[in-house]
Amino acid sequence: MKRKLTIGDVRAAVMGGAILGGGGGGHVDNGLKNAALALELGQPELWSADEFAPEAACVTVALVGTPSSQKAPIQPFHMMRALELARAHADPALPIRAINTNENGAETSINGWVQAALSGLPVIDLACNGRAHPTSLMGSLGLHRQPGYRSVQGFSGGLDAEYVEGAISGSLETASAVVRQASVAVGGFVSVARNPVAVAEACRSGAPGAISAAIALGHAYVADGVAGVCRELGGRVAAEGVVAEYVCERRDGLDVGWLRLDDRAGTVLRFVNEYLLLEQGATCLAAFPELIMTFSAGAPLVSAKVQTGMPVQVVAAPRERLRLSATMDMPELYPPLEALLGHPIRRGGAAPSPSPSPSP
């Protein structure tokens, strides 16, 4: 159903997105600012997937970079320039009629709102993944499995002398690596528009209804806090305590680290932007793509904002209650994350490190 996005959608979309970010997906303050700005710039619309002609295509917009960096934040001109570059280099036989986000998150759930307000293209109620994920390939609809597929990506980021922009065509792995290095060069994020595909193909491999789901979750959170989140997602508070240790390092344009609570169970969370593992003692209680999210003073807390001494609650929710991309079940996408963590990503059984003071 076509509808105009309103000020009433802003807080719900950002807060619901922040929770579905699972520790990543950007920052709440930036999300609120960008969503409100979009409504000042124009009137973005949200359309469901069934409102597009079969030949219509959507283009994915995303932010690529390290959430712990606040250097040179993304501006509207970055977003529009990335979109312009992608449209200029896209296949003219595949007309771009809509914008979709790569994932849910505090900033990423409202990815595309500014571009929609300025370009007149609608936002499609679809994400490449209904929760946030660490790598570009996880948000690329499984296109890396298509023989000979060539990705088209436009990107823009940085300010003044550090400004970069470009368009690249190549394999998904190569193009995504180039864009990731561009984010490293500017010391933070770049805005990206990539991989135009037919709406029907995006629906088969992605997460239709993901934006509406984030808005519904946001309303549940605003109404009843963490308890509302647990009801909406069938989740539970798996741990509570004060952060006793916290490590976050930037590696290959990603935030990689871990934190340990002072609770009796010795809860450990490991992350690559998003929380990937929840361990207690010798057991791994939850593993990506299950949702693991921290809250402090009742507010969603992304992994990049954690500090030693913070009291936190850890919520875990089953994957069955999330709108997940087909990429979440593609085993070839996990080894790079496991290499960064130094641990396998699996649920149950022995935890990778039972030590109360794990090494990253």
C-alpha cells in the first residue's frame, strides 16, 4: 500500500531499526536527524513491493564503514551523489523505479528517505536483510552466486580534501572491497548505491515488509520499552550486569571486539559491528543471525557506544521472528567473520573461550 512517510514514522522507524541493528546499523541520533531532514526536504513515500511493474528495478542504498567513527558524517549530498553515479552506470534496460535499504538499523532503516525526498523515487518496503549484518555481501541478495554477475556501485563520502566519490563495476567481492577501502580512506562511512535488480528478484532473496516491521517494533518499544521488544520478537532478557571489560578495534573497515559483564555467568558478547555471539561460561547461548542486542537505561545501545562501567541488559531473540535474507543461510559468507573474531559462529555446545577474561 502506498503511503507518505510522516513525522509519526520517524521515531518508530529509527528505534525499531536500532533494535534490529543488533549492535550495528548506525546511531540513533543520526537516524533521527536524517529522517526528520528527509521530511523537510520533500515527501518520501513508502510503497509495498506489489505496487511495481514486473520490469521495474530497485537499487540498494547503504552506509559502509566503521560505526565507532564519527569523522566526516554522511551528508545528503553524499547520498544523492552515490545514487546519481549508480543510475548513470546501471543497465538502461533495467529502469530504476525504487530505492531499498540494505538492512534494518537506527540509520539504515531510514536509508533512502533523503534520496526519495530529493529524487521523487519511492522507498520500497523491503530490505536486503531484515536485521543488520557486517558485510556488504550479506546485503547483496545472493547475487555473488550468479555466474558472471557484475556489480555496479556508486559511492561518496568524506569532506573537503578527504572527499571521495566513484563508480565501480566488477565482481561483488571486488567492488565491495573497493568501497570498503574508500570508507577506510575517509576514516568513517561512505554512502553507497548498488546492484539494481528487478523488484521480484529482490523479494525472492531479500526481506519484503522489513521497514513496516521495524516501525511496528519501534511502536512496541516506545509503548513498553524492553518488555515490548521481547513480546514483539519472542525474545528474552538473557543477561544483565555492568560492563567489566570492553575492547573495540578497527580492522578492514569494521569494528571488531568483545565485552564482558560482571554478572555471575560471566556473559561475553563478541561483535563485528553487530553482535555475533552471546556466551555464558562454557555455552554459546545465541549466535548470528539470531538477534543479540544491548540496552542501557532502557535505550538501545550499539556495540560502538559501549563503555566500561555501563549497566546493560542483553536481549536475545530467535531468528524465526526476524525477516531474514537468503544470505543468512549461505555458509560461504561466514568464514571472513570467523577469521576476524578468531572463533566459529555457531549456537550451542562449547563456547569458543570459557575464560572470564577472553582475548579478542
